[in-house]
Amino acid sequence: MNLTPAMIKRPTLVYLMGADARQCANDEPDELICIGCNGSGEGQYEGSRCTSCGGSGTERTYSAEPDWDAIRKERIERELIEGAQHG
């Protein structure tokens, strides 16, 4: 039996279902469904979008949000350096 990466992820399913499960395991979709909204893209409240996927319904592989902590840290360090030079 040749194991595929998809089969290794779901060994119980493959074991229980046999050849049919092996075929399904090889037919994985290219984009994964967002677990936050179950693929609907809808947010918690009426008219809002899912905060996990931004309303696309597919799982993000990257974050579109900037790294606010890094930006804050750089700003503070820059202000400290400028203050030391002028102080």
C-alpha cells in the first residue's frame, strides 16, 4: 500500500473506509474551508464578515493584518533614539 500525505493526515478514515477513502483522500480541494465560518464567509453578527477569513470562506495562508506589535516596537525605539540625540 502506497501512503499519500493526505492518507497520513487521516489514517483512521483510510483504515475504516478502505479503497474508497484512499481515493477521496487524494481528491483534496486546493483551498481549505475556513473553520471560523465553515466556509460561509459570514461573521458573528448580521451583515458582518468572518474575522478569520475576511469573508472569503477559505482558510488564509497568510495574514493580511499588519504586525501591530512590531510597528509599535519600532516606533518606540525610533522615538527613544531621537529623544536621546536631542536630549
